[in-house]
Amino acid sequence: MFEIILYILAITFLVISFVKDRQKTRAALLKAWKAFTGIFPALAGILTLIGLLLSVLSPEIISGLLGQNTGFWGMILTSVIGAITLIPAFIAFPLAASLLQSGAGIMQIAVFVSTLMMVGIVTAPLEAKYFGWKVVLLRNGFSYLFSFAVAAIIGVVLA
Amino acid sequence: MIRIKPYLLFLAVVFADLIIFFFKPALAAEIVSATGRHFLQMLSILPPIFLLIGLLDVWVPREKFMRFMGEKSGVTGIALSILLGAAAAGPLYAAFPLAAIMIKKGVKFRNILIFLGAWSTMKIPMLLFEISSIGKEFALTRWFLSLTGILIMSFLIDRFVQPAYDRRAAD
């Protein structure tokens, strides 16, 4: 749905741009192409890595790991899995819901969801290409710690 | 001519996949289909984003961005950054090139961080899905906590990297 809006937006602006100024439109297309090809190799590497990780760490394996581990160590484990992997929301949320139903702790699930969304170890090299390593380490490091605060508060609120 | 070096990670992973193929062909088949899905997702979402980046770069003057999201944009800039990030969908890596063009156009770095944070975990389409699958209390508590945390973290990180960022923007 969002993608369709994005396409309509992009094509509409492209047409307007073309009507108004062909030279500028050419420059815009060239810039778009350059930006894309510049990042493509790194992106290709990361996407294949995600494909590999996601298959090895399948939902079944993750739920096995999460099911057995409780308490603080359970949170460490789920946060590490969440920080490394990049699981699309349409898989992650139903997975989290079914884990909760089968008795996983709310804090373990909260830290998992939060790190999954905010921390990206696999995509860190790509992030660093744009913003530098210092920003990447600070953003991901803070987000990782913050996810524990989220989990603790959710644990209290939903208790 | 295609240069090899940028593709090192890609080649290394493909090599690892090949090794897995010899020992666990079924797992390798899963890897291939998962990798294919991720490439398809990337190829469906990135073209319009890069197109918009190109058009933005050429048509929208730096002053416009500076006025609404720049150094002196205050609360307006913060609110706009949250709105832009939260209205989005798609993986976080799609936000990186957008954030990069925003840096180039003079958007305050704190607002860039807020935009990235909002995109990562406050997206409205995702919130709705989280409510329907995990529950209203969980999703909404997490959303408001994220809002608070992202604002605090963005102010902090901005303090840490501001000097380096100023140098970057001056280049």
C-alpha cells in the first residue's frame, strides 16, 4: 500500500519535473542513478547476509531459544537476536504474539521487538557508509540500552 | 568494468551459501528463497525513493530545508522529523539515503537522528499491525516510550557528534 503511494508520488513529481525543465530532470535522474549504483554493492552484500542469517535463525529456532530462556539471561539472548537480525514486521509481530501465548515473558518479547526495530548490526556497515562509524555506534548502542528500559517499563505497565 | 572490492561481502556470503549447499541442500534452498525475497523487497521500494532523492536534490533549495528543519527550526523541525519518519514504511536501510540528502540540504543533525529513530520504530503502518497482532497496551506503551527515548537519545548523540558533523557539512 505504502509502496504504491510512493510510486505514484515519485512518478507524479517526475512528470511535473519533466514538463517544467528537461535539463533539470535529466540531472535528477542521473543523481538518482548514481546514488543507487553507489550503494548497490554494499546493499547486495547485506541482503545476502540477511537471507543467510534469517534462514539459519528461522522462526522455529528463535522460538526454541526464547521459549527455554527466561529472566535476565533470556532478555540478553533475545536482545542479541533482535539486534543482529532484520526480520520484517509481518513475520516478527505474529512470531512475538505466538511466543507470548506459549508463555514467553513480556519483557523478553518487548526487548526483542525493540532491538529488532532499532538496532541493526547487519546493516551497520551500510549505515556507516552514510553517517560514519561514530554515529552508527552511538545510535545503535544507545538504542540497544534503551530497549532494556522499554522492556522494564512495559513489564511494569502490563503486569 | 565492474570493480570487485565493493562486492567482497556479497561474494563472501555467496561462498558461504555454496558451502552450506554441499552439506545441507535444503537449508541452502531456503537461503536462496529468503535472499530472493529481500532483493525483491529492496527492488520494489528503493527505485521511487532514489527517484525522489534525485528530484529533491535538484528542485528543493537548501534554504527551504534549513528553514523548516535546519539549525533554527526548533519544535517545528522536531515535529516534522517525527512525522516524516512515522509516516513511512519499509526497512530502515531505505531511510539512510534519504537522511543523507537531508544532511546535504542543511537539516539539523538532531532532526536527522529523530527522523531515523521514528522511521526505525514509530512507523504508523507498523504500529497498527503491532496493535492487531500483539495488543493495544503493548504497542501503544512501546510507541510512546520510543517517542520519549528517541528524543532524548537524539539530543544526546547530537551533542557527541556535532563538531564532526559540522566539519562534514562544510565539505
